[in-house]
Amino acid sequence: QVQLVESGGGLVQPGGSLRLSCVASGSIFSINLMGWYRQAPGKERELVAEITSGGNARYADSVKGRSTISRDNAGNTVYLHLNRLEPGDTAVYFCNADIYYDDRSRLRTGDFWGQGTQVTVSS
């Protein structure tokens, strides 16, 4: 039905930058909120940033000022730019989206997650 696929993770040196991408595919009618979460080893999953279909964004205090979330509504894609990366940013990053989709000619809404992409910040 609906899938979210992330890309762009990897190993980055402290102070570096990266861009994560997430594409939603399937029988999608519209997407409301899209966001990025992360989960570090031994910790709970936490919100990094989220953005509405109208472009209003909010960020976790830990990344505010050094990250930008954006989206391409036509392409069902959300991006996360992370700058001045720190070892504390090391985590698996998950894409999340609130999606209206076609389920056998019925309009349904659901909360979907990607499989996650690993970001490791280390020298």
C-alpha cells in the first residue's frame, strides 16, 4: 500500500553535514505531517523535526539552528539537512508521515514509518 524509504545516512566526521531523504510511495491521496525521528542505542525514539504540508516546521531543541527540514509535496518527499554534526547525533533516523491513501477504493488515513537509516558521527 504505502511505503516510506529513507536514504542519505552514513559515517560523517564531527562538524560535517548530511542530507537525509525520504520518499513516500503507493496509493497516496495526500500527506499531512511529515517528520524525522531518531533513536540512539539504549534511548527512546525522539522527534528531530517535522513539517506540515503548508511548510510550517518545528525542531527539537537539540538540532534547532543547525538543521532544516523541507518537503516536496508533488514528489511526496521530505528532506532533513543536518549541519555541524556532533557525536550525539549518532542514531538511526526514521521518517514518519501521516498519509491519506486509497485502500481498495476507500480513503483511509494512517501513520507510516520508514525502515530507518543509520547516521554515525565519528572521527
